[in-house]
Amino acid sequence: MDPSAPFNAHRVSLTVRGNQAFFAVPWTPLKLADRHAIAWEVPSVAGLYQVYWEDERRKLRIFSWGQAWYGGLRGKLAEIIDQDHEPLQVRKEILENRRLWYRYVLCEGWGDLQDLFCLYGQIVNPSEPPPPSSGRFRFLHLRETPPTQAKT
């Protein structure tokens, strides 16, 4: 049996038509962030991640998002939820006092990660200039399931 088979349902796919890239991003379901669950369930491969915190009204707010390359998703998510790695007091308080949720998608191509990071930069921080894309395509399109809950 292919050891990556359980994760194939959550792997980015890319369709290219001329100078356009169409990315399909099938996120994992949101899961409660727990270091033991992350160590057991999250693969150590490249991909994108999103971590949310739950506010007092039970709304999910973005805590961290990004790409994992070296060290993979498992190491990156474990580091993000570790209070000892967080230098900012306001974020440390969230880690100590709020429930955290995470999701991820596998994406093992560096150019694809760059393009997706650019797209998600526009979604999560629409008032900021996006990170640079790979430059391979003129137009980038995104279809994700389920959609990003980008409340900051």
C-alpha cells in the first residue's frame, strides 16, 4: 500500500491552460490543535497550513497561515502552537487561553507553493501587497474546499 494514500485526498492539483493556472485546494477538515494529534496525524511534507483561534463568540479568527517547506507541515504546525516559541505576549495569551484549530493541504512543488502563497496573501491580508508569485503564469485561479475563513 502506498504510505501517502491517506493524504492524497488533501493534495493540491494544478491545471494549466495557456498562461493561466487553475489550483484546486482540498483542505483537510478543521481539527482541534493538539501537539500529540499533530505529531501523530500530520505528515512531514511540504504544503500550506492555516491555524485559527476561537474567540469568545466561538468565531474562528486567523492566527497563522503560510507554507511549510523544510521540516514539513508537522514541524511547522507543532512550532506554531508551542507557547515557548511565541515571542509576542498577545499571541502567547491566545495560545494559553483559547482553542486553536488547524487545517492543511499538501503541495510539494515550490512554484505551486509560491503561487498559492500569493493567492492566499490576497485573501487573508487584502489591504497588504501579496507575496510574489512564481512568475510562471499570468493569471492564477483558486478553487478551495472548504473556503478560507479569513477573519482577522
